[in-house]
Amino acid sequence: MALTEHIIMRELEVPTIADFNVYLQHEGYTAWRKALAELAPGDIVKMVRDAGLRGRGGAGFPTGVKWGFLPKDVKPRYLLCNCDESEPGTFNNHQIIDRNPHQLIEGVIISAYAIESNTAYIYARGEFATAAHTLEQGIAQAYAAGLLGKNILGSGYDLDVYVHRGAGAYICGEETALMESLEGKIGQPRLKPPFPAVEGLYGKPTIINNVETLANVPRIVLKGVDWYRSFGTEKSPGTKVFSLCGHVNKPGNYELPFGLPLRELIYSPEYGGGMTDDRPVKIIVPGGASAPWLTGEQLDLTLDYEALAAAGSMLGSGGVIVLNDTVSAPHVAYKMDEFFKHESCGKCTPCREGTHWLVKVLHRMTEEGHAHPEDIPVLHSIYNQMAGNCFCLLGESAVMPIKSALALFPEEFERLLPAGMNGRTNGKHVIELQQA
Amino acid sequence: MKTVKSAAPSTDNRWRIVDAAMRRLGFQPHALIETLHVTQETFGFLDEDALRYIAATLGVPLSQVYGVATFYRAFTLKPKGAHHTCVVCTGTACHLKGLPEILAALEAELGLSPGGSTPDGKAALMTARCLASCGLAPAAVFDGKMVGNLTSATALKRIRQWVEHES
């Protein structure tokens, strides 16, 4: 069943909601006015925590809890909106800004008020020139309407919101790398702890939230916790905008309450509309390229944080890539790891060298057709040396495609080996090589 | 507030645009990335004079300016040498939905390969790892405009228009 009321993709009910005046006519900034008039910052934090809003950027961490980590009485504090959406298969932030930008801006404003910050930054990925422009325009309209700036609506509260353009680096979606980039530096991640909530941008307490997370906030504040919890499951309340792509008839962004089966997203005529040419599903990457793969036999899994984690994968950013039986698993792993290799920032050795070698070996196996007899154990050995040893999640993510492909489709790798070498790929050999 | 300390590398009026961008951001070191964006949009690329001037004006070490200019993919230290650019997405979805065929057609019909330009130098072809438009796959950006559901025919048509209009 499609939603009759959307939380994020409200353009489906109000097609021109991207227009500031139309947004105002449809409860736009009502939540912000209500917050300023009736709610203390702590009340909003409590509402967001009680609503069970979880970070939509990938980790699914409870947003209200994160806001509670800020040390008391340390000012200034900063709110950062992470709009560096670059995860392969994920394209919902882009669409939110294009079609319902004011709800995001209102979310940024209310959230900044909730964490008692007077400065908020929206970090837009360098390639999103149009999105940055849309946001700047929307922010200017909010200033002109007295909803931003000094002494907002006579409340005594001041807030400035800035848009910062990135310059094309996937790593800047990592929160500490994003802060480095905002400070005008190379986007390489920082060591944690200290966590951003304690010591973030310019060494001050900082909260970083994803675009979709912040766009939820005005609706929670306006409609209340119970209304919000009427969507989704107990542990994953609300809705998620899933980006569906790959071999489906209708790729696109679809907002679903948490807890519906994967099958429904792919096959329902309201969403994916089935597989192209009715071919079977072979691989599903459910949360962007960083998520471990699922297979066509797992279509009954439900789309919520718990179910996908229990199946050994993750909901991640909600970018669902569906591939049919015509694809070669080693080739898909090669293409995905080529992305991670290219985007590795070079700070830590396991990621920089590991992604390089994964791609080198996969390239000779898949593209050149010159697999070496020992290539399968070598691949196992490389990703095992990366897993758990990388400085940030980029390197850990690069492990997922190759590890999944080898675990789920080992025979496809064996077929690439020189004739007569299939017996070389038993587990014993792998262990020997790791210990060597 | 600081003012422009060092003199612009030349009397080219376009430096005023760069100066204005730095002034708007208070000549702060954190204005570096935005300043590089504005400079590149104004001049097409970042040469050594530009890097030195920005470093001196923002009070940032030249090494950091060079590091940032080479770390981020948006910046280039060499002129593109083409009037028009097409950036094709090489992400997973675009690859699956027929990017290889499109690239093959551009190569065969126009002699255009990734990183290169048409023989007359009018159109350049570049690649991006993922343009975050997977729902529109295959996607490409033609002179700043996103085009989805690309086919070999539509890609060829757009680039041919550029080449023919200019001649």
C-alpha cells in the first residue's frame, strides 16, 4: 500500500511545494513558529528522541540521543547538514532539495534551535550546483520573511544558515572529513574520539545530520510523536525515502514506511513495477554500495534497520540497487571497488593500498581475463587485512562488495581462473596464505 | 577585517571577481574551497599564479592550497581546452543501463573517449564516479545540465549539435 500522506515527499500531495509561498500555505514554517512560541530547545530534543527518529545517512543512530551528547554550556555550537550525498545507488537528498527544499531548511532551523546553535551550515556536494543554488534561494526567502537572522519573530533567538559547496570528494560525506572540508582543508577524516558532539567544527561542539533526517523534524514538531510513530515499526518509526535503481522497470525515489518487504519495493506497480524483461533478481545491494549484498532468495526481508542488520546487511542510506541474472558478480564487485579505490583519501594504508590491490586483482580477473591461479585466496587475504583496520568507514565499506561476491557467488570467481585451477580455492589455502 | 594585501597577478579584470569572493567570506582561511571554485569558474582552471595569489591573500600556506586544489576532483590545474563538456556518470546503475554502449558509440562516431576531446577540440568528454542520479541512469551532464535516460543516439545528437554549431 502506498502512503496516503507523505512525511518527506510531500510534493506528491502538493506538486508545487518547492515554491516558498505554496510551502507557506501548506503548513510551511508552522512548526518553526510553534517551536519558537511554545517549545524550549530541550522540549524539541525530547520530541525527536521520543519519536524515535533515526539518522538517515547510513548508521541509523537515534537523532535525539545524538543531540543529547552535546556538553552543557559550551558555546558556540554548530549544526551541520550533510548533503554530500555520493553513495553509489543513493539519490534521495538530491530530490528532496529539488522538490521540497523549504522543509529541509525549516528542519535545519528548528534543529539548530533545538541544539541551541546560532550558526548552521549545509554542506552541498560540489556536483550539486543547482541544489546549492536552490538552497541559497530558499534561505534568502526565509531571511526576508523574518524566519532567519537576528531576533527571529521577536524571540531574541539569532540564527544564520550558510550553504557550503564541496568540490567532488566522496570522503567528505564522512562527518569529520566534512568538517575538515568546511574549514577549507583536504577532506581527510579525523581521529575519533573526540567525537564531533564534543569537539567538532573549529574545535567546538558540532552536530551533523543527514538531509532526510533534518527534513523529518518539522513534521515531528508540528504533528507530534504519536502521529510520527503511526508510521513504520516500533524500533524503526517513520518513513524512509528509498532510492531504487538497477534492473527494475521504474527506478526512482519512493517513500515507504519502515517494515515493508523488499519484494514490495521491487515488484509493486506503485514502486519498482517489477524487473525489466521479467528476469529474476540475482543481487540486491540494499543500502548503497557500502552495504553487504543480499540475493534474490531474500525478497521477504523487511526494509527496516533491525531486519536488514539481522540478515547481515544494512539499511544504510536506503539506496537499493537491484541486479538481475545477466550480471557477473565479480564484475559488479570490480566496478564497486573501483569507486572506493578512486575515492580513498589516502590517509591510511589499509584503505589506500587495499582498494588499489582489490581493483588490480579484480581487473586482471574480469577485464583482462588473465586471472592468476592464486587470485581468489589473494582477494580473501586483501579484504581480511582491510576489515577492521581502516581509519574510517570508507575502507570498511570497500570490503563489502568483494566479500559479499566471494561469499555468495564463489563459483563465478572460480570460473575465471585458468583451466584446472578450481581446486586451489579451498578454505585451507586461504588460511595458509593469511598466516604466511 | 583584512583587506586585499597582495596585488593581483595581472591587471585582468576577472581578478576582481576572485577578490570579491574572498572579501565576502572575510578573507578567512576556511574560504579556500569557495575561492578556488570562483577562480576556476572565472578562469576555467587554476594556474600557479592563481594558487600563489589565493595563498597569500587568505594567509594559507601554498602547500595547503596546492593540496586542496589537487585533492578535490572539481578542480583542475590545466585548461580544459574545449568549449563544451560532457560528463558521463560511470556509477553502477549507469554502467548497467548501457553506458559502455554509449561510450563505444561516442568513440566510434566522434573519436571522443573519456578524458579526451573531439578532434576539433570543441567538445570534451569527462567521467564522474556517480552523479547521484541513478534513477535516471544512464546519466550525463552536458555543459552543466543533467540529462537522464541517455542513449547512444541522444548523446551523439547533443555533442554533434555543439560541434556543428561552432563551425
